[in-house]
Amino acid sequence: MGIVRYRLRNASGTGEPAERLVEPASPAAVREERLVPEQPAVPAQNLPASRDEPVAGLDWEELEQAVAGCCACGLCKTRRNTVFGVGNREAELMIIGEAPGAEEDRQGEPFVGRAGELLNNMLAAIGLGRDRVYIANILKCRPPGNRNPSVEEAAACAPFLQRQLELVAPRVVLAVGGVAAHNLLATDESVGRLRGRRHRLPGSDVPVLVTYHPAYLLRRPEEKAKSWVDLQSLHRFLHE
């Protein structure tokens, strides 16, 4: 189906890049996947440790209800479902993507469809199941046409993501894609320049690693070896 299956070759994570087991998908097969030009990031200062807004202090059930009823931006008029997040709410690893796509909007769950299948395989390559991580997005609603979030849309969702980060309290965050990295790190550097380094969430000691979005890898399979290197770094960090 055009999905690469990765395999960790030794416990230290220092093995060679994973073998490609199938041919990459054609561009037509991934037409729904997100690959659009980057837009300016919402500064990470919009994600403070505490807020005066009602989102601060909400528990998981209250937070999910707040997301489901949110009309803070125009995306509430075009969404089918909000996409809250999924996974282990006490996970060491929190994965943050960009915004829901068409399939996520239909199912109300992040990273489903072909990009989700590839993400699952990437996690499996370092010994992690989807149930052992927590997965969320910068936005909780799909932008029409799978475009990148606007500054205003990302700012409207920022309190929800901040509260998820507080509740999960992950040991490390993996930012997948430029939109996620830019909003979390308050930078406009490319993913290519951000990957390979350990960053920190502004105002926090939580480390952030950056890699390419699975949808981008489906369109640019030649970059998968670089993502495998990123996964090895993540594996080493989790086993330090």
C-alpha cells in the first residue's frame, strides 16, 4: 500500500536505515495528504504555563467537552468532527502534528488513513505501539482543503493543546511537520534545519525533537531515511 515498514536493528538504535519493503505510493494515491506551503508560526508564548481563560484547570473529560463545543474560530462551521487527541494519557512520548485531514475529520481521531498507518509503522520500528504514546495536533478542526492553519486558528486552539501538555506531562515531545515545530518552538526554521537537535518547549524543560510529517514522507519517500535517523535518536532518548 505504499507504506514503508521500518525495523530497529539493535537496541541502541544505532543501526542502519530501515529497509524499504514496498514501493512508495504514487502522488495520486495520496492526494488527500497534507503538503502545502508553510505559514508563519504562532509564537510559543501563546502557550503559557497558566492562563486566565476557562481552559486552565480542566480535567480530561471537561477539556474534551470544551473542544467539542468550541466555536472560537470559523473552522467550527466547516468541520464534521473535532479531533481531540488519542492514546495513553500518561505517556512518556507525546506526538504533535499539524491539523486534521479529511479522514481525521470523518473519524474524529488524529493520524488515521495512510499517514496514520505510516506513523504506526514508524512507532513500531522503535518498539512503541500507538497505545503507548499520546497523539494530538496543533488544530482540533480540519482547515478546508487541508491548508495550513492560520495564525488566528492556531492561537484559538493553543489553550487546548497547552492543557493537554500539562495533563500528559510527557518526558519528550515529537513534533512532526513544519507547522507543529514552528508553533511549538516559536521559530520559522525549516524542518530540515530543526531535526537532529534537541529543543525545549519555551518556558519548560520538556525536550522537543522534530521530524518530517508522515504525509510529507508519502509524497517524498526519499526523505524516509532521514526520519529513520530521527526515530533512532528518539529511541536513544527514551532509553537513556
